[in-house]
Amino acid sequence: MKDIQNSKDERGIEIQNVGVKDVELPLTIQRKNKTDCEVWSKATASVSLPKDYKGTHMSRFIEVLTAWSNKNMLGVDIKQCLKEIIEKLDAKSGEIKFEFKYFIDKESPVSKLVSPMCYDCSFKGTYYNDEYKFYLGVKVPVTTLCPCSKEISENGAHNQRSIVSLNIHYDDDAHIWIEDLIKDIESCASSDVYSLLKRADEKFVTEHAYNNPKFVEDVLRDVIIKIKEKPEIRSYELFCESFESIHNHSAWAFQKEKIPKK
């Protein structure tokens, strides 16, 4: 059968990225306790396309992704998956990203009841200019309580649910567990968010947040301090958004930084 994709293109334009998006597949990853965990994921993968090629081979992306979805992966293991995609498609560069829901059993603070908490996470690998980089991403819901509201009010203070989105790049020979990164972020907020709370838990969480007021700027700065305590992290992008309870808009803060190796 004639292969149109392998025919020569005469327009002389190299394409930086071409590939597949939102490929739904199961992904087996390893938890911190070394047990296997199967998650539902969406994969996006792309490669560069030389100017002489009319098109890439989309089916080859799916072949590689399907094979790798059944392996027990740590995030950094997607380097080999990306390498295989680049080789199969005769490309010079490429990237791959898995986005997935990650559940962690979380204990309520007083009643000690356990229920699953869901976090949006991602593994991303890029290969450009002969350099591979891995990125771990998490989105963590937290509670923040406004310090200004507490200061000026005779009774109470307004609080909000906030989302902390963090993407980090770290050394290939290191590893950071999703569970540890989430705990670090939660420790920087006014309070954790829980899926199950009894009345005694709700009292604890409410009072804990009241005694630990944080602006969105406070959360961002405290997370940055946690990041810089990990010498293996080379760069980060951090976005904090608070969904205001007394306004019809959000408050947010953003920071990104490259961290030189010591």
C-alpha cells in the first residue's frame, strides 16, 4: 500500500511538534510504599518533523504508549518511553506527558477515619538539543484564611479553598515521591483539605486554619522554601490560586525559577 506520510514535502518547513493528544489509557505507576497502582491517564506525545517529511506516523505513538502503559513506572522511567518514540519516528526531538488522577488514603485529624483524597498529577519528559528533562507536576487543594480579615474582624475571618499547582524538574539520578511533594505543599497552607470530616475534625480544622492565617503570597513563599530544601530540584513553576469566598474573583501568585546546582 502506498505510504503518503513517507512522501517528500516540497514546502521546506520543519515542524517543531506534531503528535497525538489526550490518548486515554491505563498507567501502572509505583507508590512510595513500593506497591503497584493503576491509574487512568491521558497521554500527549509529540516529535519534531523534518522539512522533507509530509507527515508523521500516528500509529507508532499509540504502539509505544500502549506497551509502556503496562510497565510499573516511576516518573523518571518515561525517558526510555520517549526515547523509543523518537527512534521509531526518526525524529531529533520530542516530548511526552501523562496526566492522571492519583488517590492517597488520608486520615482525618481527630476521628482518624481514612478516606481517599484525589490529586491531579503529571509526568512529563522532554528531549531537545540532545538534553532530556523530567518534570513532576501536582495540583493540591488546601485551605487558606485571610490574615487581614482576621485582624480587622471582631468575630471570625473569611477563608477559601485554594489550589497549589507545582511543576518541578530534578536530577535524573534522584527521585521525589508524589506523596512527599503533596505533604510539603499541604504543610504550607492554613489547613489541609479532607474528603471526610466528622464534627470533631471540622472543629479542629476550623480552629487550626484560624490560628494559621495565610495570604496566597504566604503560601507561595513557604512552598518555595520547601522546594529549596531539596538540593536535587533544578527548576520549578509554582502557581497558587485562592477562590475567594467574599469576592467574585480569585487571588493568585506565580513564581518560576531555575536553581543552579551547588
